[in-house]
Amino acid sequence: MSMNNQLAAACACLARHDVVAIPTETVYGIAADATSDIAVAKIYTVKNRPSFNPLILHTSSTERAMEIGNFSAKAADLAQKIWDPSHHKSVTLVVPLRRMDISKLATAGLSTVGIRVPNHPLTNKLLQSYPHPLAAPSANLSNQISATNAAIVRKSLGDRILCILDGGQCQVGLESTIIDTSVEPYTVLRLGGASLDDISDMLGYCPRLAPLGSAIKAPGMMKRYYAPSIPLYTDQTEPSDGDAFLGFGQCGEGPYNLSPSGNLVEAAANLFRLLFELDDPARFAAIRVAPIPNVGLGRAINDRLARASSEE
């Protein structure tokens, strides 16, 4: 298939809220429209990912990145340096979120977002063609080796993903380095395709490395992150006076139900939006959540709820 035909097929797939495997200079990613809750939920289904960690957003240029996040003057200067095509570095920058149509499932409910501009001609053309940024973790089943070519993607994911952009072998072969620029001094949250020396040279100082257990702002950092301001209880079968009840399937006939039909993809897509809506101490004393089947995407939903739960 020609490059143009590949790109047209990928754009059509993304517009249908489906996922696409994309090549980058680091590793292949499973990409979905970052503004679509349903599309982002499908990433977790494809990866069989056990938890809703924040996902890195990919966009085509520094200018578009600055439409997604709030970059300080210093962070903007760093972005211009690291994403300049002439001396590109494989770096993700964590900044406060600006664009409010980004799926809360993609950011795991955080007020910050990780953004990067990849350095791969095929994916860059896709990002220039498609109107929204793409959320994209690595294109492999959870806990398996990251894929560095299309053949490995096919072997790892099989028929879980139908559209794969074949961009050949990845040049770097290691995930991006992640730097938190939302607080000074900057912190390296994950070492990857750009070395600490590279980052130090650009910053003029050596940033600290985030210790284990730091507050999560990037994929795979800690046990617990966004929790509502009011208590949250899981595996509840009925509402209680003064509390919000978040139903699932036939359990919960009120206005708040993750999926009245019991669809786990729909439930995942609605999870963060409804948690945020119910997190209102002026209206509710607590949030009680109906039992979620602990199968498929339900495992990730239960994992996320456990991290937000008030129960020990």
C-alpha cells in the first residue's frame, strides 16, 4: 500500500474512534484520537492494560503542542530546542493542560499532560493530516517488550489492531525521556531516548530524577493518583442517603451509570468524566460505585477505582 493510501486509511480509522499502530523514532505506538473517550478506552482494551495511567499525547509541531499545554517561557524555549528537526531529541514534556477537549481518560484525570513531537516522517504526516492530537502508549500487550517494527506489532497484537502504519525499523528503540516542566526546578520522570547529559546541556543544569513513589504525572510512576475530594467506595449494590451512586449495567437506575448496557468499553470511556461530575461536596457526601466485572477492561476500571478508593 502506498504512503498516501496508508495515511488515508489511518485517518479514516481514527475518525471512526478506532486505534492505529504508528511508528516513531523511539518505538511503535497504539494511537487514538486524544479527544475521544471511546477511542482512548480502546487503547486499554487492545493493550490489555491493567491500569489507567496517563498517556503521552503526540502532535506534529511545537506550535501545536503549545495549543494543548500551557508552556512557561522557559519550557517553550526547551521545547523549541528538543523538537527542532535538525537536532531532535526524544523527549516528552509534562506541562499544565490547556486544551479542555482532551479526554480525561488520556490524562488519567490529571491537570497536567505529557506531550511530544515525534521524529518519524510517516507519523508526522499523519499528525499533520489529522485534526486532533493522538494519545499513544507503546504498541504491545501490557508487560511485553515494546515493538520496534511493524512485524513485532503484528506478532504481539495480532488481530487486536487492524490498521498498522509500517514505517520500518525504529531508530532509537527506547521510549522517550519524560521531563516535568510544570514545577521548577525540572524533574526527569523517566529516562529514555534522550540522555541525562543531553538534557543537562540544554537546561544548563542537571535536573533531579524523580524518586520512586513520586506523584504520578507520566506513565507507570506510582500506586495512587487522582482521588476525589469526597470518599469513594467500591462494590456497592445500592445508594445511600446523601451519597452519589455510580451504577453499572442493571445495578443503578439513577442518572449516573457507567454503562446501562454493561459495556466495559463504554464504562471506561465514561469513568473519569462521571467521577469528576460527582466529585462535588456541596451535593454529595461520598461516591458509591456499583460492582464492575473484573474481566477484560473491567480489571483496569477496578484498578483505577481502587487507587481512588477511601477503603484500606
